[in-house]
Amino acid sequence: MNNKYPFQKTEEEWKNQLSEEEYRILRQKGTEYPHTGKYNLHFENGTYNCKACNTPLFKSDQKFESGCGWPSFDDAIESAIEYKRDTTHGMLRTEILCANCGSHLGHVFDDGPTSTGLRYCVNSVSIDFDNH
């Protein structure tokens, strides 16, 4: 366990809670195929929460259609996201994780079209939607 996160589970507990695909993406830093996620073209009013611990991460008014194939947001709920330098696959990127449980969400890029200039590129598998 990584004691820096408020929400703690052992890897065995994560494996029991999450589906194989959810575990691969959230805990092993995988990626879903573009244009396949259920929240890519989802634009209802509500909040997008971490699939692993249910922490609110993004609000629907932060979501936009980027054309990249993954759900995209121009900002996050304050203090909900942890940012980590990612040099895998020969690229320099900024990984985004749930600040509550450390689960992998995707990456953030500085090519967003809104005033924030950001594009949080998130795996649908990493989030759940709450319309309340």
C-alpha cells in the first residue's frame, strides 16, 4: 500500500473490487482504446467520480468534445487530482491520478481550447457518472 493516499486498499482488495479491465487501467496505468469509452460522448449534467473510490473529480461543465477519443475536461475539481511526470513510451507527459486513492485516470495536456488551456484526457473506465 502507498500510505500517501487517504483511501487505502491492498492490491488484492483492488483486484476483488475492480473488473479486470478497471484494474488494468486504474491500478496498472493502462489505457482504453480511443472512441470506445462510454463517457467519451456523454454530456449530461452531473459529476464524474473516481471509479475506484467514488471521489468527485470533474464537473459536467468542465467537459468538452476534443475529438481525441477519450472524455476530455478543461479543469478538475480543486484538490481532486495528483499530477506526476510520466516519461513512459518515449514521451514526456503529465499523468493524472485520483488524489484520494492514487488510481490512474489518464493524462493532462496543455492544448485545450478553453481559457484554461488544458485538456484532461481521461479513460472512461476510470470514472463513474453521478447525475445528482
